[in-house]
Amino acid sequence: MGLIVIVALLVAALAFVAGYGLRLYQERKTIKSAQEQADKILKEAQKEAKEMLLAAKDEALKVKAQVDEELKRQRAYLQNQEERLQRRQEFLDRKAESLDKREKHLAQLQAEIQTLHEEARRLKEKAEEELNRIAGLTPEQAKEILLERVREEARQEMAKVIREEEARAKAEAERRAREIIAEAMQRVGTEEIVELATVTIPLPNDEMKGRIIGRGGRNIRTIENVLGVDLVVDDTPETITISCFDPLRREIARLALEKLITDGRIQPARIEQAAEQARKEVENIIREEGEKALYKLGLPGLPEELVALLGRLKFRTSYGQNVLYHSIETARLAGIMAAELKADVKVAKLGGLLHDIGKAVDQTVEGPHAAIGAEIARRNGLPEIVVNCIAAHHGEVEPQSVEAILVELADALSGGRPGARRESLESYIKRIESLEAIASSFPGVAQAFAIQAGREIRVIVKPEEVDDLAIIQLSREIARKVEENLEYPGQIKVTVIREIRAVDYAR
């Protein structure tokens, strides 16, 4: 019995120990699982925190970049405003200085006039006393004589002051005009472009030269007849030269020859086909060049006919100068000078661009190109002020606006600047000789010299035959005859000199 109790107690103790151990194992397993779960949650939280931190950094960088860009724009805007204010302040300072000078000059004139009044009053009193004392004149008679004398003296003094003011104003106007012209020429940077009468076409090989010539010269004769150019085939390897004084035909011939060389099939039918394709391409080029010129100057909306005629000027030269480039340069110069003088910039630009538009058709229409261009502009509905700018740029019509005068001046500047135009030696020498011959043909002329590359003619007259008044009329007549008989770029200055010398000898 006692043994059974002991065994039962041992079994109960073992069961208790086993249950306690199992319970302890389960608790440890639960704690470990909870620890692992906690570690997993912590890692996920750390990962999410890192991602949020990176996103926040990216957003901060974007905001910083936007703020920096805005600050940059604000700084640029403030700097621009500051520069504008600085220029405005300088302009106002110059205006204030000019007004101060005018006020001082007016004050000086008023002081001089007051001094003249005082002097006249004293002279009046003195003359009145003297006349009363010597001639016994009545006060009324003395007053009348004195007033007449004072009036005469005042007229002389005022005439002197007026002459001085006119001379000062003329000098100031000339100085300002030189500044405007110099500034306009500095602000228009134009390349020196000189057109040649020939163009060289490279050939892939000398066999192609033989194809171009053709059997018995058949192909080259067809090319010259169809395209209206001369082909120069010499000993130069792998090249052929197109010669023609018409740039339009020369360009068509160049494109046609390049097509024939690329194709390789050179025969009369193919030549005519290539010439027709080249003409169509040149027509497209003409329109594009006209539109480019309008875009460069900011003058959109011209009629189609004027755009096409402008493009044709690309293939027209005057003394070697490309007429389209010359027209664009003239428009820019006229526009800059118009802006300086507070004139209509658009009218000046439009008149400058279209002033030589008549040269696009003057080979088929009778008359001077200025009159032809004016008629074209009037037919296309341009304002009359622009029509006058075109008609008056060579002095054939009187200018009716400041803009017309500026166009005439800009045309002379563009055509007369160094490198703008060129002449062959023979034509240059012929023009110089013609100038001297025209001047020497007038009676009373002793000698005539063309100087400054033909831009001025110096005429020395015989003093016993031509007096001082006659030399003014003579200079005008020589200039008019030069205009009627010669063609020349820019303008020619005519200077007539009359000199009298007295010589004696001491013995």
C-alpha cells in the first residue's frame, strides 16, 4: 500500500515536471516567435522610413532647384531692369545737361539784349541832348531820328546773333548726323559679297567631261543653247566652268549640270528635262529667298508678286554687288537711322528693302528702275509714302518725307562702303577718263582731275574767264551732265576751284 502511494507520488511528480517543462518550452517558443515578428516589423519600418526619407530628399531637391531657377530669373529680370534704369538715367542726365546749356545760352542772350537796351537808352538820351543843343530840333524830331538809328543798330545786332545761332545749329546738326550715320554703319555688320560671272563644276572623272561634250560636240552645243550659257572646257582635270553674266541663268545651268552629272545619262532630251527641273527648283529658291528677306527684317504680309520679285534680286548684281543683299543692308541702315530720328521705322525699312525692286524686271520693261519699282509698289497697294521712297532714291523725284531721304542715304552708304562693289580695270579707267572729259568740255575749264577712285572730280577754272558766281552754276552743270552720261555706284562730288595768284619779284 505504501509502495503504491510512493509510486503514485513519483508519477505525479514526474507528470508535474513534464508539464512544467512543456509549458516552459511553449512559452520560450512563443517569446521567440514574438521576437522574430518584432524584428520583422522593425526592419519593415526601417525600410519604409528610408524610402520616405529618400522621397523627401528628392522632393526637397526639386523644390530647391525650382527656387534656384526662380531666383535666377528674378536676378536676371532685376539686372535687366537695373540696366534699363541706368540707361534711362544716363539719357535723362544728357537731356538735363542739354537743357542747362540751352538755359544758360538763353540767359546769356537775354543779358546781351538787356545790355543792348541799356546802351540804346543811353545813346538815345545822349543823341537827344546833342541834337537839341546843336541843331535846335524839336523833341519829336530828335526822337524820330534817334528811333530810326536805334532800329538800324538793333537790326544789325540781331542779324549777327541770328547768323551765329544758325552756324551753331548747323554745326550741331552736322555732328549729330555724323553720329547717326556712324552708329548705323557700326550696328549693321554685313559681309563683303562679290558675285563672279563664272562658276566651276567638279567632275567625278575626265570621262564625264567627254560625255558632256558629246559626239562631235552635240551635247555641249545643246547645253549652251538650252541654258543660254557658255561652257569652258579646258585642260584643267575633272572640272568644267560655266560662264554667264546673268546669275539666274548661271544658277539654272549649275543645277542642271549637277543633275546630269549625277544621273550620268547625257543626251539632248535628257538635257532639256534637267533644264526644266532646274528652272522649277530656282523658282522655289526665288520664293524662299524673298520670304527669308522679309523674315530677317520683320516685314511680313507683302503681296506675292513683291515676294517673288525680291527673290529674283538674289540673282541680280550691280557692279558685282548682290542686289538682294544690298537691299537688305539698305533697309537695316534706313531703319536704324529712322529709329534714331524718331521717324517711321517700318516705312524706312520697307522703302529700303524695295528701293531696287525695279531691277528685277528692268531688263524687260522700259524706263529707270526707280520709276519701274515705284509703279510696281503702287500696283500692289503699298502706301504712297513707301512708293515715294522707291521713286526718289536716285533723285529723279523729289523726296516727300524724312524716310525717303533716309532710304536715299542708306542706299549710298551700302553701295559706297569699302568692298561693296567692284569694277573691272578697263571699266574703271574708262569711267575716270569719261569724268575728266565731261568736266573739261565746259568753257573756262583749265584742268580736271578725277580723285578718290572716281568719287570726286576737281575742276580748276581760268579766273579771267569764270568769276566767283559762275563757278556755282558750273559745278551744278557738270554734276548734271555726269548724271546724264555715266553710270556709277554711290555719288560723285564735283568741286570747282577758282584761284587768283599775284606774283612779283624783289630786286
